[in-house]
Amino acid sequence: MKKKEHTNPPASTPEERMPLERFIKNNLPAFDEAPASGHYERMQAKWAKARRRAKILSISQMAAAACIIAAFTVTVFLYDHAPATLPEAVVLCENAADMKSCYLSKMNDVAAQIRAIAATLDDIDPQEVMIEVDNLLATGDDIEQELPGELSGEAATAVLSNYYQHNLESLQTIIQLLSDAKM
């Protein structure tokens, strides 16, 4: 393989190696000539065009920044003021005689919906989905025994309710993801 040989640039003339001041002094007559007619007008037109372009760019940047800030503000507002995702489950199960049975019944209903949706999808194995759903349902079998004994009845109920609500929300999220994959 042949190596590429480096070539040096051509040597500069003595005039090119002179400092700028000496070059100007040596070529002073060339600087005394007036520029061609219309030179100043052309330069002013170019400067005006550049200023307009810069002004348009800065206005569009400010508008883009304002849109981003507005979108962020709306998103934060909607997130903070969104209604609870499961108001009917909370009301129905909180007042039920057996809260655990109420939540398990609702979770089993959602699991049946997941099974039905997963069966219609080609690229998702319904058995794998249902194994994950069953694992989620089975994690709370002994949750009541794991609660600390010093929790009062109301505090223990609140912890259990919160736990079951989160499991129910997780199952509903799975439904949403499967529905999105279906489309």
C-alpha cells in the first residue's frame, strides 16, 4: 500500500508575510480609490436584510419558548388537578363489609378484560400476560399479616385500601397498554 505523501502549501510571497500595517503603507494608492458607485447602498441593503432576518429569528425563538412554557404549565396544571382514576372503586370498596373481597372482585373483573384483550393480539403471548397479572393478584394474599401490629384499625384499613387501589390501577394500566398495542 502506498503512503500518501504530504504536500506543503506553496511558499507565500514576501508581501503576504508582511504585517498588515506595512502592507497598507506599501499599497496606499490602491486605498485612495473610491469604491464603485452604489457600493454603500448595496452594503446598507445587506445589513438591513441581515437585521430583519435576525429580528424574525429572535421573534420565532421567543414564540417557541412561550409555547413550550405554556405547554409545560398546562401539563402541570392538568396533572395536579386530574381526578382520581378510581373514584367508584374507592367509594364502593371503602364502604363494603369486606374490603378485600370487594377489591379482589374488581381486580378479577379487570383481569378477565385483560385476558380478552390479550387473546386478540397477534404479537403478544396471552399466557405470558396472564402470568404477570396472576403474579400481581397473588402478591396481596398475605398483606394483612405483614402490617405492623401497632397500626390502628383505621390506619391499617387505609394502608390496605391504598395497596389494593394501586394494584387495581396497575391492572387498568395493563388494559390501557394492551388497548394501545391493539391499535
